[in-house]
Amino acid sequence: MNNIFLEFANQMADESAIIARKYFRNNFFEEIKNDKSPVTIADKEIEKKLREMISKKFPGHGICGEEYQNVNIESEYQWIIDPIDGTSSFIIGRPTFTTLISLIYKKKPIIGIINQPITNERWVGLDDDSSSSGAWFNGQEIKTRKCKNIENAVISTTSDFFFEKNDLEKFFKIARKAKYQKFGGVVYGADSYAYGLLSLGLIDIIIEPKLQIYDYAALIPIIKKSGGYITKWDGSEPCLQSNIEIVATCSKDLHEEVLQILI
């Protein structure tokens, strides 16, 4: 059955890509939401399209997205959508934004997709406890790099402006120890694209505060099945809630070292 869901998730990613390409580096007006974050016509059009597809194919399934209200929240199956993750990058024409699609079954993310439609890059994770489980980039199986200590690690976050003062100190304590500090150090501004790079063995640590469920649900199967670790800052499993702190790393040893500083 999960093969049907995975095929459908890929179909949604295909449809979202058509819309994103239509508006990318095109003239459009951005709007500012109540939380002061930007939103574009592409965000809204993609989410509407994906919601229509889900409602038609699986009318009993729940839907949680960034731009519109949740539906069927009591269903065992929940589709989590972020139509444009990295809207600021989309607005300025930088191809590091992504569309995130996830399927949750009984509160566990079993399917995750990170789709970058301009560079034609797609990460897929399937974590359903079957022999088919795995993580793939454009159809090829992927594995994280087995970096074991912070000194050899490449570190990333979307922006240090998102951290509270005390948390920012923890982040910089880790960042100061990490690789490339003489050359700028932290990789900023990649949003969920960074998690795709981690799964490819190109980034080793990602630390983010105050993420919403649609920001991270799709990332969990990809990171886990590529060999990485993704938890809350206290080391517990992400609880599929919003406004939580997330840390993702490429190896168990590295994850434990980072957690010792974050906790």
C-alpha cells in the first residue's frame, strides 16, 4: 500500500514543480502574513493544487499545510505540505527553495520528499519498516558522511536571527569548534535544502530553532534512512508539533557530542 502512497507523493511533487517553475524569477507581488513572514502566489497555488489532489485521491486523509487550515485531523493518515520552503530564496530567484511533502501514519512520518524544481533535484525517504525502506536522491540510494566529531564537521542553519539569546550562545559554541571557521564557517540560508545536502554527505550538522511541523516532517524519513540522526535538542524524537528545536547530524557519535552542548 505504501508504494501507492509513494507514487502519489511523487506525482504531487511533479505538479508542484510545474507551478513553481511558472513563477520563478517572474514578476509577482509578495504578501506579508500575520507572523511577518512572506508568502507568494506560488505558495498558495501549489498548496491548493496538492490539497485538491489529496482530497480527490484519499478523501479520508488529513491535510496540514502552511497556508490553509488543517482538515481531517483525526485521520491516521496525515499529509504535511510546505509548498515553498525558503520563500525568501524563491522571491530573490535563488534555487535553494524546496517543496516539502510528507505522509504521517499513526503519528510516524513514513514518507518524505524534498523537491527542488529548478535544479531538478529530488530527495525521497521511505521509513515504513519494510524491506523497501530507504532514502534516495534522483533515484540513487544515498548515505550521510560518517563524521564523528565537531572539529571535522560542516555546520549549517537557516539564520542566526531565529535563535533566542541563550540558544544562540549554544549554537555559536558548537559553530566555533566546527570546520572552516577561518573561511566564514557556518553555511547560512539553505532552509530545507541543507537537509538534503546532509543526506548526501556534504553537510554534517544542522541546528534550527522554532520549526513548524511542515518545516521538518518530510525531512525525518530522509535523514533517518540515509543514516543520519534527527531529534529535538533534548535528544527526544520530534513530536510532530510546532515551535520545536531540531538538530540533525550525519552520525550517532557526532549527534551525541552536539547534544551535550545543546541540552
